[in-house]
Amino acid sequence: MTEFWGYRRPDGSVGVRNHVAIIPSVYCANHVARRISEQVAGTISISHQVGCSQVGADFELTAVTLGNVGCNANIAGVLVVGLGCEKFRASELAERIARSGKPVEVISIQDLGGTPQAIEQGTCIAQAMVQGFSTQRQQKIDASALIVGLKCGGTDATSGIAANPAVGIASDKLISCGATAVFCELTELYGTEELLARRACDERVAAEIRGAIADMERNVSILTGDETYASRRELLAAGNIEGGVTTIVEKALGGMCKAGNARLQGVLDYGSAPPGKGLYLMKTKGHDSESVTGLIAGGAQIVLFTTGRGSPAGSAVSPVIKITGNPRTFERMVANMDINAGTVMEGTESLESVGSRIFDEVLAVASGKRTKAELLGHTELFSIPRVGAYGMVV
Amino acid sequence: MSEDGKVLVLVLSGQDNIGTALRDLPRGTVLRVEERGNLEVIVADEVPFCHKVALRDIDAGSPIVKYGEVIGYASRAIPGGGLVHVHNVTCDRGHLRVAAGGGRGEK
């Protein structure tokens, strides 16, 4: 029986952290939310660019995603900060989060009379919440309660040879314990659709995999086909190319390795929770912040994030474990990197051994071990995608 | 394998026509590719760490194979031992010709 120490929530979900989250319903409330969080130890705040001047599918995606983020089990309680006049009413965000059974309070900057009053009121509310939750003790929880997000960013050629395959081994091991793993980034999967479709649990899922990747490729091709922007066609980042990655297909084949060998149970809409256990693919673009936000909205308590070039970015909501397959990156950026998979490139360790270390690290972080990104205060990885014309997620 | 016994190039799959350099490989480095029965390949261009080196001559237009899959096509002839990278490889994924009006694209 594989277990970790976690925090049980009213809806039965389990968190690996015990945050009180200050969440603005609209970007105009970002600053007040942040100031409240600076006043009260044990809180996190979220900053975003949505919540007003939105309609249709675009507005719906914001509402569902922000609500689902608030429902993430790492968050014990929430203070929603609204402005008062925004499209996305603070009361709707609060109601969505309250469906999880956790306590939710709401303040409105305009109702209270402005910034200083809102900070003061929010501080008092947040302080009481944090003190209340500070008495909650972790309990022994089966590993099957874990949903682990799988990400890569700052990819180089070592990612697809060392870091991602090692994560794949860890992912398979987690799934064999009954846990769930979710990978994503459809823009980073061109060329893998048939390999993934072959692993689908049934024909319907196989068709969804092919369709999701094809839709994303078509949408991206509309942009790259515009001759006006011919100098902006390259799909790879400068760091990918300097790091030895030559084509998007090479990057995709390497990226796919982080999904191990498990059968694919389904394809998830952005920010949606997996309906069961096992391996899932979530429809996100290859944008680190949007992808991690989507994974967290889908319930991921931990994110495994491989990086060859050295991304330092982290999340306030869910601990991000950084794994690099580049031994030089690990040495230079040891303050940002949790796991060195570069030993595989040096020939001093097997993939199986690194995979096992990553699996152990997931359980350790789940039980309270802080990641390098958490300790340095990195919280960049939060943004919600927009939906443009013809339902294209931009 | 170099003099100090370390492996210099990694070949991931039996169908691959490239290997990945496990250290910076200066021009003239002699590679003995274990996965190809100690095939000798002489590095023709400087190949930086984790970049790709051709295991044999690759004709213009031929597939570049890594992980047992086609990752792109040679945009010009590449000699065995040559650096294989953006200057001599093309890939058209992500650049479909999409019909006007947002219809489904064709490659």
C-alpha cells in the first residue's frame, strides 16, 4: 500500500498543501488580493487577466476554470475579492467554489469603499481562516488520491532522452498504485497522434486523440500560413533549437515519453477533472502557465515539470517538481532544480533508477516536502486561455 | 566509445539514422556506434552536446529518423558524421495548407 500524508477536504478530495487562497473575480481586484495575501502568512493569492469584457465561450471558460481552480484540494478555504461592477460576479465565483464544500467568503472593493478598506477587511477574514485551518492535521492517505500533472517547458534534446522518459516511468508507477496522471500541450504532440491513439482504451478515445491534435494543428496553421507574419512561423523556441531540438515532431516524440506506457483513458476539456483513474490527455496549448493552470483546475495536486534549459517557474496552488535531463543545467541552476535526470546522459544512472527517484519525490512532496520553486516563491504559472473566433482557443 | 571508455553517441532505436552526441564532439572525432555493431563514423562537423550526428550519408529529401519515427526530411544531402539540425532539416507539421474559411487542412 503506497501512502502519503494529506489533508482531507469536505468533498472527499485530498490536498497536499493547506492554502487559504485569495482569488480575484476580475483583474481589477488583483492588487487588493495580493496585498491581503502579503498581510497574512499562510495565504496565497492569484493574479489573472480575465473576468470582464468577455462573452460566450470565452466567458464560460474563465468562469469554469477559475471556479475549478478554487475547488482544487490544495486549497482549504477561499476569500473571493470582487470589484463590484465586473462581468464575472464575485458571487458566481464564490458559488462555484462552494460546491466543493469548502468555506468561501466574498468582499467587494467598491462596496467597502476602496483599496485600504478592502485590504483591511480581507486581512481580518483571511487571518481567521488561516488560523482555523492551521489546526487541521494531515492523515494517512492512499496514493490513489493523487492527480499528478505532467509538463515540459524549456525543452532541449535531453528532455526527450532522459527527463521525460524518467517521468514516464514514474507516471506508470503512480498509475499502477491507482493514481491519475494528466499530460497536455496539444501543440507539442504533432507526429504522436497514431502512437497515442494505439494506446487508447477504446476507439472513441482514439478518435478524440486524433481529433484534438488535428484541430489544434489546423488552428495553429491558420496563423503560421499568414504571409504577413512570415518571420514569426517558427514553432520551436530559440532555446529548443540551441538545445539540439530540430523539428516539432522530434520535440513531440520526446515530450510524449513523459506519458509512459499506460493506456489512455480519455481526453479532457481544458480545466476539467478526470472522470476516473489512470492516464488522461488534457486539451491545452504548449503554454506553460495555461497548461499548469488547466491541470490545477482539473484537480492536479502536484505537477512534474521537466526542463532541459532551466525553467524556474512555479505555481502558488500546486507544488511544481522540476526535473532536468541536462547535467549542465542541474549544476548551474541547482537552486531551481529538484531532480537531476542528467545522470542518464552521463551514463551513471539508469532511467529506471531516476524514474524511481521521481516517484519517491512525488510522495515526499505530497507529504509536505517543499519544492525548490515553492521555497523561492515562484508563482508565475497562472493564466487562463482566451477563446477567439470560431471557438478557437487562443 | 572514447579513450576513457565513455560512450560518445546514443542511438535510441534500430531504425534511427542519427545518433545524439553525449558530449561536444569536435570535427574528426571517431565514433564507434555500439548500437550498430561498432560502426565507425567520423564526425564531419562540430556536433555540440545533445545535438544529432548522421550515422550514414543521408540523401536530400530522405527521412531523418529518431525514436524509430520520421522527425523531418533532409533539405540537402548530409554526409555520414555530419551535424543534423535546422540548417539541413525541414518539417511541415504545424504549417498545413488550410482552406480559406477555416475548413479542414490538408498537408
